[in-house]
Amino acid sequence: MTSSNRNESAIVVGAGIVGIACAHYLRTAGLEVTVIDRGTVAGACSHGNCGYICPSHIPPLTEPGAVRIALKSLFNPRSPFRVKPSLSPALWNWMWQFARRCNHRQVLTAGRNLQSILDASMQEYHRLIPEQSLDCEWKEDGLLYVFRTQQGLSAFAETDRMLSEHFGVAATRIAGNELPALDKGLREGLAGAFHYPGDTSVRPDLLNREWAARLRDEGVRFLEGCELEAIRKSEDRITGLATSQGDLEADSYIFAMGAWSTRWSEQLQCRIPIQPGKGYSVTMERPENAPRYPMLFPEHKVGVSPFEQGLRLGSMMEFAGYDTSIPEQRIQQLRDSARPYLIAAVDGEARETWYGWRPMTWDSLPVIGRTPALENAWLATGHNMLGLSLAPSTGRMIAEMVTGETTHIDASAFSPTRFK
């Protein structure tokens, strides 16, 4: 996307990685951009995640068997994938819609749409990181899926086969006795692993900080602690925003509010059926014998991110509403789940414990596009567990839509109108 001489302005509501990406591409297109956030820049779900940018994450959450796991979790508070008992009609409608899509056909359909935006975002990252000189621990070591049992390894082999046959994403299968030589941080006696070399990783807080700093240098204005209070409208257009720091006006408005988006459905006159999927992480000092590769342990639903100055364990998926607690047992569960795989001690003092609400849609696809009823309002939300992976292509599509260009990939599957 090339810059043009425009006198238009845009306000981005939400300063997570998706909001930052929207601001970047809008500014590149020549718009004057203001980004507001009720908290700090990238201080919520974009902050404490595992930092994976992963084209291998094509299969949507709506896989066969997901409903059975969700129902069992109602009675198991320690389940890594848990639905907390609730009387919320919105949650149970979401679950019903989700359950309807848990079939092989939906996996392939949603997967093809996810792959298009995953691949486009990866291309953008490969250009952005050097172009913007983003010092964020960018690593191209791939992502390692490690299994403790032969049963788990064999089950995942079916997923790997599907990725290869239907999406052309190939992994290298590694025998258990070869793992300690590949990564000295792994224990002996593991069943094996799959290595996806096309995946990359970053330290997300550094990426967010560096990217926002570049945007400030380019004239993008960030207003932290600026809470949206009301959306002012006239007929089919937004005329301004009432915020805790006063009224703001622009030509275009982009709402990148993550899991909070659904609370603005009525004012945006648009159905936004998103549920917060809560995740946790703990970051500690980098221990001796820390692993080299970023890795996932699918049998225990835990991710491991070895940073230059730390080690992060992250995972879980809780549908528990907007719960702000960080239960100690969940943090301990992360440590206990990683212990059987790693030589490194995982009980080091926590430098940071964190939770974030992932914006989950019932079809596993993001929501990107103009709202049906308002001509100058766009949504950039609902990225599920892939906000970091999908942010650049999302931002580029938003800028293309706002400026009237043809989007670089087909955006129809992501349109807000699909929820009518």
C-alpha cells in the first residue's frame, strides 16, 4: 500500500496489536490517525500471549469433538478448555452456534479462509519487521508441537495429514529419541514431535512497544486512559465519540476493541456475537537449560516461549465471562503441565502473571469490515486466539476498505453482515 495525499482522518478505538496495525496502514494511506484505549497501548490481550505468528494454526476451534470437551469441562474446574456454568443467554446461544459448526466440512471451509489471512499477514510481517526496524526478538525457528504419549502423537498425525493434504502446510515428524538432540531443553522419553518451519515468534510486548513508537514518530496520536462513553450518530453516519477525555471527531471510525466489542453492538447497530475466551500466562527468569524452540504441548494445552531474558508458559481457554481474577491454581497448572516435558525448572519466581480475554467468534473467523448500518464505521475484531498472527493483514484490509481500494485478499468471509 502506498501513501497518498489525503486530508481525511480516522479514529481507531482499541490499542491492541490489531488497533496498532490498523493505525499503521491508515497512516501509510495518508490519513491522520488517533488511537484511543481505555487502558494502555497493547496492555490487554496483546501483552502476555506466547508470541506465536503461526501459519500452521489453520484448523479452527470448531473441530469435531470440541462440544464433548466443552460439556465435560462444566464439571472440571481444572480443565484447560473450560466452560464455566452460566445462565447467560448470550453464552449459550454462542455455544449452540459453535456446536452447529463442529464438523469436518466447517473445518475445511473456515480453514481455507483462515489460511488466506494467515499467509497474507506473514508476508506483511516479513516486510514490516526489517522496514520498520522492529527490535522484538523476531525468530524464524518454526514451532514445535511436542507429545508425551504415542497416543497423542498418533492423534495429531491426523491433523498434520489434513494440513498437508488440504492446505499444503508440511511439517517434519521427529522421533522421540531424536528430540534431546534437536532441543537440549527437552526431556528424554517423549513420544515425538512435529516441527512447522514456516512459523515464527516474537516477544509481543516488545513488538507492540516498538511498532507504536514508530507510529508516534509518524504522527499517530495515542490517547491512553481514554474510555469510550458514547457513539454519536446522525442518520447513517457516526458524527463523533464521547470519551472520558472529551469529544473526538473524525471522518472514519475503526472499532478494534477485542472482547469488549460485543458490548457496543447496540450503538453500532450491528450484531457482534463475541465471547471472551480467557487465557493465562506466567513469565519467569530464563532458567538454566531453557528450550531453544517455541513449542506447544497439545496434550496439556500449554505453550512455551523462550525469550532472551525470560521463559513464558501460557495457555487455557475459559469461557467465564469478564472475570478478572488470576487464580493461583491456574498458574500452578501451567507449571505442572510443562514440567514433564522440560529439563529446565519451571518453578522460578514469577516476574509477571497475566490473563487476557481473547475475542472468540462462533465460526473461528475474525470480524473485519464495514458495519451494515453505518457508512463510516468499520469493525476489526474477533480474532480468537490469532490476533498477533492476523493483525497486519487485518490492518491492511481496513485501510483498503476505508480508502475504497480493492482488498489484497477476499474479505467477504470476515464481513460483519454474516451475523444477520
